[in-house]
Amino acid sequence: MIPADAPPSFDAHREETYATIHSAAPFYSVLIRANPDDPGKTDDLVCDLCTAMPKPTDDGKTYSFRIREGVQFADGSPLTAADVAASWNEIIFPLQGIIRLVPA
């Protein structure tokens, strides 16, 4: 539910309304995503920004992703592993005052 005095942002990691997520989706790439050929199958993931789905190590606790070369932000700067880590950390450890909606 979005309060009337707080319109949604275009932060696809923060918002959860269908209209917001799907209108913002073309502007986001993700490391992995649901297979577009069968999006209802939640265990069929494919690479978006990675080169191949990694095999887990460390008893399934560690995954090492290789990022596709040539990926750029809108300003032309290259995507790096540090950018992926920064996005992950922002989602998992948001700044104080930022609300992240987590499905129950």
C-alpha cells in the first residue's frame, strides 16, 4: 500500500506495486533473473549481467559470478564488481530511514 502523501519512487528494489515495478523494469538490469521463457518457474534462473550460472561452493554458501564485459551505465561508465557489491549492500543494509519491503 502506498500512502497518498508518499508517491512511489522508481527504486525497483524498494517498491512493490505492480505498476511501479513493471514500469521501472526496463531501466534495470540484474545479475540473474527468472527465465523469461517460463517466468512462473521460480527455480529456473538465467544470467542477465553474469556470463554463466555459477556452481555453489563452500557447502552452498558461496557463489562466484563473472560479469559480462562491455556493460555500461547510462552515463557510459563501465559496470564493475564493486558496483554489483554496492547495489547488494544497499538492498541488504539500507541507510537509516530507508524502508525496504520484504515479502513475508
